[in-house]
Amino acid sequence: MGSKQLISELKPGDRVDSYFSVNYRKPVTEYKYGFMFEFRAADKSGQITIKYWGGQDADSVQKLFASFDREQVVKVKGEAQEYKGQIDISISEKNGGSLVRVAEGEYDLNQLIKSYENIEEMKATFKKLVSEVRDSSLRELLDAFFEDEQFMNAFSDAPASITLHSAAVGGLIHHTINVAEICVRIAELHPELDKDLVLTGALLHDIGKVQSFKVTSNISQTEHGNLLGHIILGDQELMARIAKIEDFPELAASKLRHILLSHHGKKEWGSPVEPMFPEALAVHEADDIDAKLDNMITKREDAVTEDDWIWDARHNRLIYLK
Amino acid sequence: MGSKQLISELKPGDRVDSYFSVNYRKPVTEYKYGFMFEFRAADKSGQITIKYWGGQDADSVQKLFASFDREQVVKVKGEAQEYKGQIDISISEKNGGSLVRVAEGEYDLNQLIKSYENIEEMKATFKKLVSEVRDSSLRELLDAFFEDEQFMNAFSDAPASITLHSAAVGGLIHHTINVAEICVRIAELHPELDKDLVLTGALLHDIGKVQSFKVTSNISQTEHGNLLGHIILGDQELMARIAKIEDFPELAASKLRHILLSHHGKKEWGSPVEPMFPEALAVHEADDIDAKLDNMITKREDAVTEDDWIWDARHNRLIYLK
Amino acid sequence: MGSKQLISELKPGDRVDSYFSVNYRKPVTEYKYGFMFEFRAADKSGQITIKYWGGQDADSVQKLFASFDREQVVKVKGEAQEYKGQIDISISEKNGGSLVRVAEGEYDLNQLIKSYENIEEMKATFKKLVSEVRDSSLRELLDAFFEDEQFMNAFSDAPASITLHSAAVGGLIHHTINVAEICVRIAELHPELDKDLVLTGALLHDIGKVQSFKVTSNISQTEHGNLLGHIILGDQELMARIAKIEDFPELAASKLRHILLSHHGKKEWGSPVEPMFPEALAVHEADDIDAKLDNMITKREDAVTEDDWIWDARHNRLIYLK
Amino acid sequence: MGSKQLISELKPGDRVDSYFSVNYRKPVTEYKYGFMFEFRAADKSGQITIKYWGGQDADSVQKLFASFDREQVVKVKGEAQEYKGQIDISISEKNGGSLVRVAEGEYDLNQLIKSYENIEEMKATFKKLVSEVRDSSLRELLDAFFEDEQFMNAFSDAPASITLHSAAVGGLIHHTINVAEICVRIAELHPELDKDLVLTGALLHDIGKVQSFKVTSNISQTEHGNLLGHIILGDQELMARIAKIEDFPELAASKLRHILLSHHGKKEWGSPVEPMFPEALAVHEADDIDAKLDNMITKREDAVTEDDWIWDARHNRLIYLK
Amino acid sequence: MGSKQLISELKPGDRVDSYFSVNYRKPVTEYKYGFMFEFRAADKSGQITIKYWGGQDADSVQKLFASFDREQVVKVKGEAQEYKGQIDISISEKNGGSLVRVAEGEYDLNQLIKSYENIEEMKATFKKLVSEVRDSSLRELLDAFFEDEQFMNAFSDAPASITLHSAAVGGLIHHTINVAEICVRIAELHPELDKDLVLTGALLHDIGKVQSFKVTSNISQTEHGNLLGHIILGDQELMARIAKIEDFPELAASKLRHILLSHHGKKEWGSPVEPMFPEALAVHEADDIDAKLDNMITKREDAVTEDDWIWDARHNRLIYLK
Amino acid sequence: MGSKQLISELKPGDRVDSYFSVNYRKPVTEYKYGFMFEFRAADKSGQITIKYWGGQDADSVQKLFASFDREQVVKVKGEAQEYKGQIDISISEKNGGSLVRVAEGEYDLNQLIKSYENIEEMKATFKKLVSEVRDSSLRELLDAFFEDEQFMNAFSDAPASITLHSAAVGGLIHHTINVAEICVRIAELHPELDKDLVLTGALLHDIGKVQSFKVTSNISQTEHGNLLGHIILGDQELMARIAKIEDFPELAASKLRHILLSHHGKKEWGSPVEPMFPEALAVHEADDIDAKLDNMITKREDAVTEDDWIWDARHNRLIYLK
């Protein structure tokens, strides 16, 4: 396989000779000296545009274009260059470039997508949390999800978000454990809460993400993920599993659905309803706290500078590094 | 039945002798001279609190309390009075009051809930709009809803909203027709739109309201209506009907679900996703325009004053009456 | 002392014969039949306006007015009545009313202000949390506060807020413990955090409230509480105690001050700076979650209705009671 | 005239030999090797900065600078290059560049500004809409505008907006027709509306745009357009025409002025007053729906990608292309 | 005339025998014992609803109703009472009530509307400010307004706002002087400003209020004031006066119009355009500072309480009184 | 010293031979041909990234890196080039580059940081404003600050903000004088204000900036400036000086602290409390008006274009230049 050149480290003028995962392509078009096409590619460090500049023979360019597709992996020889303030890769006869599809096994998937290493360990922790639920109906429901090996594997392999920092295989189970652990603590501090309900809600709150992300040689949002959103997909999945359980109590079903639907906390953050009882509020708050802390901690850990501050453009704030 | 005293017209000191629909009750409690309870009641003109002041015999008060329930109708004799700036009704031995449950047939339902008169006519108009859809899958889907007589009747009897002004039987089909008609016009002006998709989306956009309102002797929001919202209920209903149609095209299904989910237009208005293609945007805009116009027109029509202006407190604006 | 009539239970027409704490008074003025004055009074259940209607003898009214002051307790005989939609108490010769100051010991303070019962137990829990801090400077600082018996008593007797629901003696230590416990859990889940710093920040975050509330026979905000706010008062207190510790590390001092100043999380919520490192973010989030949950749980617990819903006007939401 | 190189298609390194419209210039300044100036230029595809790098002879550079002006057309020979992430054109002796003003007739205006092709047809449709107004005063007013050939021509040649996508000659009449057609439909569905007033308001709502845009060899906002805005300019135009009509009813005048002033719907969108009667609301809503739909449809039609999605940065949303 | 009972001082049960200005009326309707009507009335201290309860003779009630109109003054005998948390006045045979129109001269206008006492003095100050403008065109324009005696009188008699606190005759000139004085100071501190332009803008900024308020026996907003707003009315007035001045410089005209139109500073505060040059910004800021300070100072001066704080509900803030 | 090449004027390809102030550095890292490091540098015209590309000898690169530090000045020979849409400076053997620390005295500080020229004159004006305060306690407090020569010098040398436009030595005293002058005028127009309090508040409002900025060979925000903010630092400074004055009246102390803390006017703008009395409001408004006007005037003065407009991206508005 050879070593991998990471997208985030390419500089203008670098010779490129490495493999990348294909996101999507734009069709072949004509240019001054012949025919060209471009596509968007990714590895675990970021995304980049790759341009193939072919010659006058339209057929051969079209054939090359047809030889690979989205979500597949290609080996690229060419040159990194700057265009409109971005780095991209140019492949041309002049720079000795080439482009060829690479079969599975001929690349290291860990170079293309990030992954948590302790997934098995996290599965065990997760099962332990499930076992803390005492109510038999809620336990039956949880088992319908997490004792279903196929679902459990998909759940454990899913990322928690599409942005690069947390877009790691195993991110979903990692985040879900944290939310559930905080909920357990909150339920101990506030004995008025129905602990079984809070914990079940926490364990299920993001199950829609299993369907809303697709992990191939890269991580992307599915069509349903975009058009319907993981909240709706989670509710749909929940209804389907509940429907198969005999005599599942209607009140618990309504409350769980409400917890899933309201877990973003506010309508403007994508929940069609807002938390209407304390157990729903607790799941929302625990989700919120874990996501925000993770984000800021990651930024502090990843910073490389002698300065004591970095600017977090997305949240419009300084982060102090000392 | 006798004539009906309307809640909105009661003034302090009025003798009350009329029937009302029961919304919900508060339990029996003790007071200085014995035992009392209160409940919330409604008719087509508004809501009111009714207080029963009983004597020292707890049992008989409890018995009276147990003799009627939510959504039933009671005949009330008593006196209107003011308490903390509101009008309520007081029933006591002193004012010769009494309270007794009234059987169906002994009251005029039209005095308790408003209703559109031309429902049959609206059904015909609605069917004609359905027949304008050419795509066979979409037609099959529409027929699955609206040729199902039970659903069609429930749909035609549903209100469009819970607030008093538009809380009328038939309000949902009335509003849906308007939205569909505007969509048809928009699709003619913008031929790039998929007219069949827009029209089908318009006809189905509010079907969740059939489940989110309950019409008995009064109109109320159901538990699912509050906890899940009519948008989610509509999506669930849509999925269920689509599942029963063989080979319903997946793309059309996704798009229709998106239209239903996004029809409030913005997350802060309760849509978990926002319109991502023009057909979804068109349905949202047509819904919005009809709802807002209806609201302002009603206020202008209902105003009774010599002044040229009324203040619309809910929307924080003046309305000009000339 | 006799039994206490609670303000929240007075109804128009009730004879009043009970004691109340004085909030503030308005000066004596003339009216049709003589001289009158009014004052605002409180007990543990709420606040009420009390009006004294005297006769033509200005001197005697003025003398009565001068016989009591803010924060003292008065015994009131009179009648509850409604005025502009509110209940108030009227004292006049006609209704056999009277008004007289009551000495300490002649009333039950627990009827005037709420109090947690397990304050000693909470103190022990609190000390245990303090002992979890390993860093010697931070421990020295914590001890400077909480081993100072006078401060510890004031801290344990302080309320967490001025609004009636949580305005209880002991509310501050109760809330602080919860925030600290959640922070401990978060620090375990996120080992990148400096646990000692988070925990110290949590234990100190609200110390400014000791100065911003005044507990006499009622609970009120102090002048400094209003003009400067508890965040600034807490920072000032922190600086003062740090100044007395030899060689307290400057970095830790800056970080702790930042945690206190930023613990409301956003400028619009009253923090002059927003959290700039994860430990500050954790304290803010834990504070937020405890305050919001407490509020919603209290409302669910206190609701008295047969309906399944109550309307929470302050947060503009329904709360589900089932 | 030769074929036109479009600004949007220029790439770094391209030889440029084409004509452009001048937006505005910056004065001559000195640089390392002599004197230079730059100006902003446009064609129907976008805008670009053009830099002229002259020699040591200040006079000749100044003379060249003085030889052309804003809104005129120049023929440019030079080279496209990248500077700070943007493409610009560099003209220098070294790259064989030249710059010369081009007389009218020597360029194709359709390459410089976009235009609707069916303007005559739209005029006819427009006149038909005018003829639907029955009220004689309103008709007289409409005729005062649209039977005035000079105004009608200016109106028909005006664009609807300054941004490139809809900045086409004929855009204003196109948009106005759509708004009027939707208003007609709405008035049919809501017979309580004064149809003549709604339709007249719709036809006149954007007349201020005739004065707020200037179409020469490019499209620009006029000084009045920026300083006063098309809403105020429209109101001013309306007042002027009404003043010339004898006995124009005062109430209709006030209502029409209000419709024009309020047609952006909200103060934050630039209307000094918000719709205060349903006819004004209808015009606003119809305007809104047409503008938003047009925008999204255009983006869907113009997208060139194999992906199913494009990102609409301005509205911060994904658009689905399938 | 007798002494005036002020609306703000009426208490339930008070005998009323005084005169009030009529705002608007509601038509005659039937009630249990005959025919009644109500109207809204005002004096310098506030507004109140007055109800006339007549007998069975519809004609005589209608005749009484027809005997007075809006903006006229009536003498009322009756009783103050509370209804739904508000005080109103009830006139009936039972309480010996009567209602009769009062001719001009038979009441003290100063009891009905507030007025500044030093209007002549303010006029002199104002003229002095006008004379500080050196530019001849701007001076000519100012003279066109303020040497026109009719306009100057209307301007000096106009209030600055419709709410009760500043709704005083002379309020407009008072406020305008303050804004102009602050502008003069700012222009001295920032010599880059065109002082003549700033000062002229300040003196003219609120001239639209002359048309937007009507002062009769009460102060009300005119129809144009509501439908068009004082900003548009001011711009219209400005254009009209400028049109009559020969060779008034176009640039100055555009800038002045912009200053008037933008003086509310932000679109959401009602300006259709926002300040685009520093002179416009200065006028907006000076207007803002005077209005806000006036408001808070008035509240501090008017407060009557022994407490050190009052709650300013409109601005949602405490005001400190010490 | 030689002439200074300004950062804002560097173009790609320019030879660089000048001195710059060092902001902060990133550590040495390896690259294709050896070891490199980069640092951020500044002069009075802006900031730039400088990259040193060394050879294979890690030690010598590390030694060079260690030879200079933040806030020192370096002499740079190299070449300006573009990278990702920004200009930076590259130093390498290939381009004959070099990097060497420069001792104080060998560069012109006025080329590195901007400065007001009339600081002495401003000091005199400032003292005169101080002398207008009549209240002896307030005067004593002002003297404690401004008769303390060390403080007065630091105050006079401080900038008013960190952004480049107003980041000039002397900016703080310049701004403070303007705010105080406007306050004096306001206090004359509103005699209800306590002029001494307003003026003292104005003179002290920004004293926290002395500690929140650091002026060395460049201007930067201090750690306390970022973590605590100048509002808190000012309050802390104020408390410290007040503590040293015997019998300083408590009420005045509280009010002054409130004025400092509230001078940003709204919580979302960084004030932990909002103005609660008119004197505090006046200081806030005067601060606001001076800052906003300064900003817009500077932009108008600095604009270099033949166009009549510039776009102010930060405030999202056009500025008119005529």
C-alpha cells in the first residue's frame, strides 16, 4: 500500500502519489487543449478537488471517467497546486500524472476514515448500561435493538457526526455512553425522575444516526439523512421496534417517542417538539453538554501554536490553551 | 333544549341557566363552609371556569363530582361573577344553583362547537383537485387516503386549529383546498415545478391534524398531538399508507415525506427539516399565506367598533377597518 | 403564635387575622375619609399589598406608620378583597381591622420563609466534595472559604434565587452540591479535563449569592445584588481570599476568576466573558442543567389538576404530568 | 465584434482579448516600475478587477485613464491571473496587453447584460391584468402609469434586482406579472378581499425599481436607489401620479400608499410600516412567494454536478437536485 | 368649570362628576334592561371606558349617542367601578348618572392634555439654532419651514409621542432642540463632520410628526400617522419644500432625505434605509440618546415609593431611585 | 534604520528587506528539505505570517528560533508570496533571505505602532475636565487616578481598542475626552442629572483598558484582558482606589461601580448589569455614540476609490463617500 500522503498536509508544488476516496464527480467538459473532468476526494484528514486534464481524444477521457465511481478509491499521481485560495491536485500528461481505480485490500481504510480503537470495550460498557434498566418493557425494547447483532454492529460502527473532527467509526456509541452516564448521575441527584425512562431515552436518543450516515471508503450523509433528518429516522425506527413487542405500554411508548423527538431541545435546533417533562429535558441537556465539551476539548488538544490562544471561527470565540 | 347562553356574552351578575361541555376537572377540596370543586367548560364562543360550592356532606359532593366526566355536557344553574379579572360561574345553594349531566340529544352540538356548513360541497371540490394529479402512483396514494371513506369523513370533520376562531368542524378541508388551489396557480406560473408533486404535497400536508385534534362535545388537542405534533403524525400516516402500495417509487416517497416534514418552513416554526427543493417551498409558502390571510380577514370581519382601528394583541399590530 | 393564614390561599371576602413580613412601604397619603398608607408584605407562600385606611387624625396614622419598618413582622386583622384583578388586604375601622408590630419570637419564621430541612447533612456532603480536591493551593483556597465558620454558615443559610419557588434557606448549598456532583461525573468521562479545577470552580461558582441576598423575616435582593450582580460580587470575594494566600499560583487564580465570571455561559445571560476553556464550559453547563431541571421538576410536583397538562407561562411551554 | 470571453469562465493563465463594461475606477498610482491604475468591469456573467501596469511616463498613463469612463465599454488584451484568491486581468507591455475604449455598436450588448426575450409578450399579459381592474379611479391611475409609453418602456426594460441571477432586462415586468396573477387567485379564494385594490397594489408594488436601477452597458443601483430605497421611490412616484388625477378618492390613495410602503412585510426587511389590512398582506405574501421560489428554482436549474445536492451559501441550506 | 377628577385617580366606588374628552365610540346595543353604549374617553392623566346604561326607549338612547362625537368633550355623572381588572365609569338612572356634551370654553383644556409652559422661550432657542447654519441653501430650506408662521406654530404645538408621558403640547420642539444641541457638540468634537448638514438634519428630523399627530381635546395618531408613519410624512414634507426652492443642490437634497429616512437607525425600528454616512449616524444617535434618557429620567422623577427601586415593565428593568 | 516597507503594501514577488515586530511563533518542524518555523509579525499597517525555510541542520535552525522572542523586533530579508489567498513572507537560502533580531534603538517604533501626536495637549484637556467636578469625594477619587503620574502616563499611552484602525497610542485618552465632553453637554440639557456623577463616570469608564492592552513593539490584548475583560479590570481598579480613600461615601461608590460595569449598555455587549439610573445610561450612550461615529468617519476618510460607495463588511452596510 505504501505510505499515505494526507490531504491536510499537501502544499503547493508537492508531487502527489497516493490514494483517495471519491466523494462525487462533475461531468467531462472541453477545455483549451482537450477534455477534462474533476471530482471531489477525501481521506481521514480532509477533502480536496482533483482535476484530470486529458488530451484531444474525448473517448479515452470519457472511458477513464467511467472507470470509477463515488465511494470507490483511486490512486492519483499529479501535483498539488493552489487555485482561488484552495489547494487542489492537477493530473496531466505534462506533470506525469495518472489516475487509476484501486481495489479493496490495496489501501488502508484507516487512512481514509478515522476510527475509535476501543469499540469492543465500549460495547461492553454499553451493555452494562442497558442492564441497569429494571422496567421489563423498556428492557425488552432495548434488547430488541442491542441484542440484534446486526443493529448493534451498525450502531457501533456509526460516527456521531459528519464533520471531520468527530466523524470517526465508533463515535456514536462513544457519545451515547457519555450521555447515558450523565443521565444516570442526574437521576441519582434528582430522585423525582423516572430513572429507567431517562436511561432508556439516553441509550436510544441518537439511533436515527445509524440510518443517516453511510460509511464506505468515506463518511457521508445519506439522502434520508438530509431529507428527513436523524431525529425522524430515529422515531421511525423506534415505532417499528415497539410495534413488534406485545403489550408495550402506550404511555411509555409516547414518552420515549417524545424524548427522541425533543432531544435537540429547541425547535430552532431541529426538534419538532420541545421537552415537555423532566426526563426529556434531562436527555436533551446531557446530549448538549457532551457534544459541546467534546468539541472544545478536541480543539484545545489539537491546537499547535506557541501562542496561548486559538480562534474558534465556528463558535466565534477564543480558546485559551494554557 | 332551550336557547343557549354563550360564554363570551356572560357578564358579572348574570343568572346562568344553560349547558356547557366539560374540558377537565380539578379534584374536590375543602373550604370554609364545606366541600367544593371546579372544572373548566366550553362552548363555541369560548371557555370558562365553573365552581361548585357544596355543603358539609363530603359524600354527596363527591358523588356529584363522579356523575360526569371530561367531554360530556352538563346543565348549569348559577351566577356569573368576576374573580381576579376573569368571569366565572358560581353554583351554590345560596344562588339556587344546580349541576347535572345532560345526555346526548338533549343539547344542540352546534352551540358547543362551530362548524362549516358546506362540507359536502367542499368534499366535491377536494375530489376534483385530487383528480388533477396525473401521475398514477401519486393518484393511487391520494386515493388510498381520500377514497377510504372513514378517513375522508374524519378529514372533513377535523378543525384546522385549536384556537377558537378557526376551531370549526370542516376547517381542515377548507384550508387544504385553499392551499392546493394556490399551489396549482403557482405551478402554472412556474412550469419548472413538478405540478403533480406540488399538488399531492398540498393535499396531504396537514393530514396529521386528523389525529392531533379530538372533536367530542368540544375540540381539544390529543395527547399525541401535544407530545409528537401533527407534522410527525402526518409523516407516520403517510409512511403507513405508502407501505401498502406495491412498488411506490422510493424517490417520490422521500420527496413527499420531506414536503410534509418541512411544510412549516423553518425549524423554529416546528419543521425538523427546512424545504430543500422548490416543490416543498411552494407548499410551505401557500400554507403560510392562507393561514395568515385567514387570520387577518377574520379579525377585520369580526371587529365591532366605531373606531377605524383594532389592536391585534397576538400579532402586536393595528388592523385598519375602513 | 396561632396558625398562619397563607397569602397564596386568601380569597376575596376572607377575614384575615395573621402575621406577615414587611417588604417596603409607601408614604401616608390623604383619601376621601382621612389618611391611609399601603405596604407590601410577604410570607413563604407569596407577596400581597396591605392597605391601612385611617381616619381624619393624620397624626395617629403617621404614628402607626412609624411604628414598624421593612423586614419586621406585623400582625394584621382585616379583610381580603379584590382590586384590579389582584387580592389585597384592607384594614379599616369598619371591618374591625388592626395593625401592630410583632416582636421576634412571637411568630414562626418557618411560616415566613421556606427552608431546607437537611442543612447539616448537606454541609457534610459539601465538605466531602471539598476533600476530593487534591491540588494543595486550590484546597487552601477552598478551606479559606468553607473552614471559615462564619462564611460557611452564611453560605449554608443562603437561598439560591429570589423567586418564590427556590427561595429557600439552604437552597444555595443544595444547588452547589448538585453542580459539583455533575462536574465530578463529567470530569471522569472526559479525562482531558483538570478535575481539581472543575470541581473547585463548581464549589465556588455561586459564592457571590451570599452577598446578593439578604434573609431577615423575608428574602430580598441587596442593593449590591441589584447594582453589581452576584457574578461580580463572587469575583470580588474570590480575589479577596486569594490575596491572603501566599504564593497562590497566578494561572490558577486567573482561571478560577474566569470560571466564576463566565459561569452564566453567554453575555446575554449576564456573564461579562464567555467560557474560553473546557473547565469553564463544564461548570456553566452543569449549573445550567441543574437549574433548569429543578425548575421543571418543581412545577410537575406542585401541579394540582385532573388535566394531564399545565401551562408554564414563564417558559411558554406545556408540561406533561402523567 | 468577435466572440465574447465571459468573466465567469476565465482561468489563471488565459490570454484575454475581449470587451467589458466599466463599473468604476480607482485613481492612477505609482508602483515599482512606473504608474498603474485599476478598475472594476462586468459582463453578463459577473464582475472582475482589471489592472493596467504602465511605464515611467505618468502623462501617457493618465491620458489612457482619462480616455474612458464608467458605464462605457473597453476592449482589453491581457492575461488572467490569480491574486488573493480571486481572478483578475493584468494588462502590461510585457504580456502584450492593451486597453482601448469601444464605441457603441462595436459590441454586443446582450453579452454584457442579460435580457428576457419575450418582453413584448409580457407587456400584453400585463395590459390584460390591468384591464381586470373595474374601479374607474384605480384604472385611471394604472393607465396614468402604463399608458404613458415612456414609463411603460422604462418599466419593461428594468431588472427586478441587482444581483446577477435575476439582473435581467425585463425582470421587473416578469416578476410583477407573477405577483399579480397570484393575487388574483388569492382574491378569488378569499372573496372578503377588495380584488381591485389587491390587483392594483400588486401591479404597482415595485414601480420604485424603475428609478432605483440604471441600465447602461451594465446594471447598477442608482444613488437614489441606495440612499432612499425603491420603496420610498415608488411611494413618491405614486403620490406624483395621484396628484394629477382629479378627485382621486383619498381613502384609496392612503391604502395604495400603505400597500407600497408595507410590501416587504416587516420593518427589518425594509418596510417602514407593516401590513395593516388584508389586501396589503396579500400583496406582500405574493411578492415574497414569487421571489423565494424564483431564487430556488434558478439555483436548481443552474446546478452542474453529479452530486444530488448543492450548497446554497446565501441561504445557508442544501438544495436537492433529483 | 369646577375642579377636574383625574382618570388616574379614580377608585372603585367613587362618585364621578367631571368632564372628559371622547376618543371613539362603540354603537348602541341591547342589554337585559334596555339599550346601552360605551365609549373611550381621556384626560391628561390617562384613558378610561365609559358605559351608558339606558332604558327600554331605544330612540332616546340613540339620540343621546348622536349628540356628541369623537374629539368633543362630555360631562359625565356616574360611578367608578371595576370590570375585568380595569376601572371604568358606569352611567345609569340607578346611580343618578347623566351624560351631556360640553361646549368649548366650558372646560379647562390643560386638564385634558398636558403642555410645556415655556413654548415661546423654546421657539427663541430654536431660532438661534437655525441661525447657526451657514450654508445658504440649507438656511433657505430651514426658513421655508420655520419662518412659515403657520408651520412654526403647528410644530411648536405638536407632541413628541402619543404615549401619555411625553404626549405634551410643545414636546416636539423640546425634543428637537435637545437633539440639535447634542449634534452641535458632536460636530465640534468631530471636525470631519459637515456641521451644517448635521444641524439641519437634526432640526428637521421629526417634522413628519406635525402631520402624524392630531391635537384636539385629546392627542391622537392621524390615519396617515398610522398607515404611512411620521418618517414617510416627514420625507414628503421635505420634498415639497425643497421643490419650491430654486436650484437647491441635488446632493444636499439626497443627503437630507437620507438623514430623515434613516433617523431611526435600524430597519427594525422603522427606518427603510440605515445611516450610510456619519452625519446621518450622528442625527440618529442624538435622537436615540435624548429619547432614552428622557424616558428614564421621567420614570425616576415620577416614582412615589419608599422602596429604592421601581420596576419599569416596558423596558423590563429595575430603576434605582436613590 | 532605513525606510520601512509596510505590510499592507506588500505584493507577491516583492523583495522584502525591513523590520517587523514579532507577535507569536509556532515551533520548529521538519519539511521536505530540512527544518522550518513560522511566526506572526506586525507593523503599524497590519499583520503577516513569516516563514523561515532552513536546511538539514536542525541545531542551527533551532538556535535561530531561540534567538528572538515575542514582542521583540526582527530584520527580515526574503520574498513576499501568496499562499491560500494571503500574502506572506518566505525566507530561504534560495531567495537570499536572512532573519536577525534587532536591538531597541535600531528601528523606528512609530513605524511599528500608530500614535496620536497631541498627547500632551490631550492631557491638559483631560485635566480641565477633571477640574469641572465639584464634589470633593469624587474629585479626590479622580485625583487618586490622574494625579498619580505613573497611572496618568499609562492611561495616556494606552490604545482604545485592539483592532488596527484605532489601535493607536493615545487612543484611550482621546476617546475618554470625547465621551466626557458629550456627557457634560447632556447634563446641561437634562438638569435632573447629577452632573458630577456623570462626568466622573465618563472619565473613569474605560480605565480597565490600561490593564487589558499591552504596548511593546506591538499592541496586544493581555491575558487578563481576554479572560476577565476590561470592564471587570476597571471595576477592580476602581474598588482598589476607593478603598484607600477615607470615608468615601458608600452610595457614590456603588453608583460609580454600577456605571463602570453597565457602560456597555446591554448584557449581550458584555456588561454584567444594565444601566439602572439615568447617569449610568448617559455614560453608556455617550460611549456608544463616540465609538460608532469614530468608526464610520475613519472608514470614510480612509476610502480610496473613484466609486461613491464602499462596502463596510464588518457592519454589513454601504458607506456613502460624497
